[in-house]
Amino acid sequence: MKISSEISIKTLGETAHQAIEKHFTKTIKWEKAVKKDEDPEPLHQMRVGMRRLRTAVSKFEKYLDLPKSVTDKNIGKFARTLGSLRDLDILKESLEKNYKPHVLEKEQKYLETAFTELDKEREIAVDHVQKIFKDQVYKSFKNECENWLKNPRYQTFSSVPIHYVLSDLLSPEVSQFCLHPGWLIGAKIAKSEIVVQTKWTPSQLEKHLKTESETLHNLRKQAKRLRYQMELFTELYSESFTAHIHDVKNIQEILGMIQDNIVLHGWLNNIFKSELETELSGLTTLLAANRYQLWQEWQPLQQRYLQADTKYNLHLVVLQPTLEDIKQEERHG
């Protein structure tokens, strides 16, 4: 059973099938290029595809009769293995393009130790990726998913019209996003109002990031989950829904850049230990300045999404799919 994009989506099951087919196909097509390891882009695309596929499977699996190898757990394992390699590529690219050109020549030479270590770690990560492709679990996942897409099996609830359950599918994820404790980092509650502190010094920011960076990173992951889930249903909503997706994407990306900076600093600290501050002081200053700048970009979004009206509008748009358009498509489909 293959659903054409030209046919209106009528049921929860058909929506699930279309989403899984779309992301499975987009993911697997990059496998050969990733095996060759000649260009970092296929790895990036396959990692993103695997994450999106995992979102689709985790969102819909309770309404489907999926094969035993097509699970959130297995797809998560594949995505993490690809991600470990991709993270090293991001570290290297960031170090080469964003920092190395802007430090003194003596620091550039000192950084060669870091690039040598990156290459060693990357060799190990490439080996892990190659092993995943040869693993029987991965092969079974591919074969069983392909077979299921040709002959899908569903649970009873999958026959429910999609517009009856859209808001029920998305509202819990919106609530988790809005209630995440990461929103309150750098904020205080005064006279029943949430006030974002916008005049932190760089040293104050560094103090908070040392203790709360993991919470901030977790908010970024929550934003990514919400974005991917909302994007499963874009064609069933109005432009205001797409505008909120754009906001969530911006939140994800800015928090992602902050996290990448923190990870790079931590990785360099593991390599150079105390020498990071003495021999690479210019680099550490640049890293800190970049974190501070990114924090200034983050705070307007933080302030906006701590406002009751913004959260209310996000919930409201999820509750209002374009029902008339869907019904008309069904009548004329």
C-alpha cells in the first residue's frame, strides 16, 4: 500500500504510513554515500532522516502493527551511532572555520594536537558506523520496514479520521515544551510575574552555564521533538501553524549553537587540561565571547515564550487544524 501525496489523507493510519515511508526512504538513500565517507553531508542527512523517522515511529507505533525490529529503541541506537560521528565533524568544522583563523599563529600551531586527536576519534566513530550497517539488527530493520510499507498492518484506532485526533496527538508535546524548566534559566518570579534577567555579566552567565547547561540542552531536545512532530502535520494546518514551527526551529538552532560551543570547550579541556587557559587563552576568550553573544540572541525568544499569550496562541493553533479544507478534500477526493 503506497499513499500518493496527491490523495487526501483521511485516517490516522494513512498519515502514519505516509510519514514513515517518507522518512525511511529519505534516510536509507544516503547509506551508500555514508559508507564511502567522502563527504560529511550524506552523514548529516542520514542522521537527520533517522531522527525524523524515529519521531514518526514513536508518535504512531501504538496505532500500528509494526515489525519487532522497527522500534524507537533500534532507530535511536542507529541515530546515536551516526550522531557520534557527525558530532566530531561539527567539532572539527567549528574549530577550523570559526576559531582557528581568529587566534594567533602560535595558538594555531598548538591546535594541531586537537586536530590529530579528532582524527583518531573519528576513525573509531567511522568504524562503529560501518559495523552498524553490517549488523543483523540494522539489516532486519531495513527489510522489515520495507515489507511493512508494502503491506502495512494497523491497530483498530488507526481507522479514525486524522482531523479527529490531530490536537490530541500534538497537545501533550506542546505542554511538555512550554513547561520545561529550561525556560526559567536566567529568570526570576517577582510579584506573580516571570522576569528575564537581561543584564548578566559574562562571568554571571558562565557561572549559570556550568550548573544548568544540561537543562538548557534538554530544552533544545524538547524543541526538536516538538518541531519534528509538528512537521508531520504541516499540510493539515494554516500558515500560523507553520510560523510557530519556524519559531521552534529558531529556538532549537540557537540552543544548539550554545550547546555546540559548550561541548567544544569541554572537549578541548579534556585534551589540553590546564594548558587550555595558558597556551590557548585567545581561543578560550573567543569561545566565551561567542557564548555571551548567543545568549543575547536567545533571550528575546525566551522572553516571548514565557509570555502567556505566546503559549496560549501555540496551544490554540494546534487545536485548530484546517478542518473545512480537510472535509472538502474528503468530499471531492
